[in-house]
Amino acid sequence: MKLSSRKSRAVKFVLLIGVMSFFADFTYEASRGIIGPYLALLGASALTVAVVTGFGEFLGYAWRLVSGGLADKTGKFWPITIFGYIVQMASVPLLALAGSWQMAAVLVILERFGRATRNPPRDVMLSHAAREMGYGWAFGVHEALDQFGALFGPLAAAGILAWRGDYQLAFAMLLIPALIMLSLLAVARFTYPHPEEMESTFPNIKTQNLPRVFWLYLAGAALVALGFADFPFMAYHFERMSIVSSSMIPVLYALAMGMSGAGSLLFGRLFDSFGIVILIPLTIISALFAPLVFLGGFWAALAGIALWGLGMGVHESIIPAAVALMVPVQRRASAYGLFTAGYGVFWFLGSALIGYLYSISLSLLIAFILVAEFASIPLFLLVRQQNSDKYDGKSVR
């Protein structure tokens, strides 16, 4: 296949997967925005809501170890991806039929299971196309479309609730974007049955071990995750301190998702131009969300949430782009599964520690966040120094 033809197919594939992700995120992020009150309405206690959602998030990262390894071992990237999407997209509208909080809890956990199942093999297929158009740009475009879905989905759910005040109707209406997403999935599967053909060259691999630079990078990303607060926790702070009204909190989340999507596009381009070194200033800038969010008033909180959203854009575009350059193609699914599982576990641990420090001292909490974020920088520099020829933009020599 000629280079121009291969690049054209790669761009179309990334856009198609990105539009799929728009509707997928529209569906499940809309659900995630209202699932807490819905569980409470069905009779779940605050502790139950916390346990269900917390376990779902943990499973949503930990299971990627299994799905990534299975994809590498079997080579069945499309079947595993399709299975994960079907489980995820079916779980959300079925919440409209849940007659008890127990059934709703099962569906919440199934949604996270589906997402964890499909992510590693899907990212590998994206990485094949990314080689032709630039890893940062490809993952940035995909993540931008993904995050714009995360922006509009919760707003749509909030609009339905404001209109009718009916949670079951809100979940039922999400069947529409779910079916659109699954239809696009079928188109992608039959149009691009072998995405690996878009990658022109494959390395000659002699080892089954992941390289040392991958583990250094994972350690750096884990520190970033450790110091990255969850939005629900920041929303709790805003409401508790009367910084932001309850009605404005979904708007702040939409702002964060918009900034994340726009940032993904910009940062993806910067990664292709400058390489992994771009993570250093971006990490410093995004870490400044902490003092703005936890010490300031409304306008400082607004700026802090914008920086937090930019940080999300960094995490979701540059991180997977860089991993694709670090590991052999035959191990990419396992690497993505391991990387995102580790990232998720440290984010969970960091969230718990941030919650504990919040009850002691805001100054101590902010210091912890800044130290964790800045501690990642020496590790990113080591990654850059060890493979300077490989991680300068999209060149892979």
C-alpha cells in the first residue's frame, strides 16, 4: 500500500474511532453524572454508593491487566473490543429497568467492566494508525472527540432531569447514543478488519520483557496520578465551602471536559514536535490546580478547574502516545493494560490520601499534591535521556 493511501486510511480510522468514542462517552458519562442520586433514590445508603462506585472504578482499571494480556496472547483485538463495548453500552440504558439498588449496582459495575475490557485492544489498534499520522496527534484527536462526548452527555442528562425530573427516562434516552455508537463500531469492524496493516513496519522482537524505560515512565505517571484529585471530591469542597452553587457544579465539569478535549489536540501536536520533554512544563502548569481549587474563591476555582481539565488532556493524549513508542507492538495491549491499571490504582490511593489530608489541613493537602506531581519530573527526564532519539516527536529510528 502506498504511503499516501496508508496515511489517508489511518486518518479516517482515527476519526471513526474518535466519533465512536464521542457517543460512548456521551452515553456513560451522562450516566455517571446522575448515578449517585439514582442509587440513593432506589434506597442505597451513602456508604453503599461510595463502595459501588469505588469498586467499579477499581475494577475498571484492574481488569485491563487481564484484557490487555488476553488481547496480546490471542490476537483477537476486534472481538475483545466489540465484546467490551456491547457490555458497556447495554449496561447504561438497562439502568432504566433496575427495580432495586442492587440491580443498579450490578449494572454500574458491568459498565466499568466493559470499559476495562475494550480499552487496551482498542488503543493498540489506534496505535497502528498513529504511526502514520503522529502518535501524539492521533491520540490527541481521539481523546478530544472522547472528551467532547463527556462534555455534552452530562449536560443532556441534566437537561432531561430539569425537563421531566425522571431518572428512568434519562437512562432510557441514553439508548439512542448507545445504538449509534454500536452501529459505528460495526462499520469500523467491517471497514478496517486488519488495522495492523496501517503500520508499515514492525520491530524484530527477541524479548518478552517490557523495557526498563517503560517502568520508569509508569513510575512517573503513577506519581502524577497520586497527586491528581477527583472531580467529585473537588465538587464536595466547593459545595461545603459555598464556593460554587450546586447548579453550577455540572457546568464546571463541562468546562473541565471541554478544556481536556481542546488540550488533547494541542498537546498531541506538541508531543509530535518536541517529544516527551513536553510533559515537564505541562505537569508543572496543571499541578497549579491545587492551590487555586482549595484556597481560592469562585474565580480561582474556575481557573483551577480549567487547569485540572488541561491536566486530564495531558494524561489522556500524551501518556498513551508515549507508551506506543516504548514497547514492541507484540506487547502493546499488555503494556496498555498494565500502565492504565497502575495509573488507576495510584489515582485511587492518592484520592483516599487526599481525602484524609483534607480533614487535617488544606495546606498539607496542597503540599502533598504539588510534591507528588513535581516528583514525577526527574523520572520523565530519565525517560527522555535514555531514549532521546526515540522520543523526540514522531520519529522512530
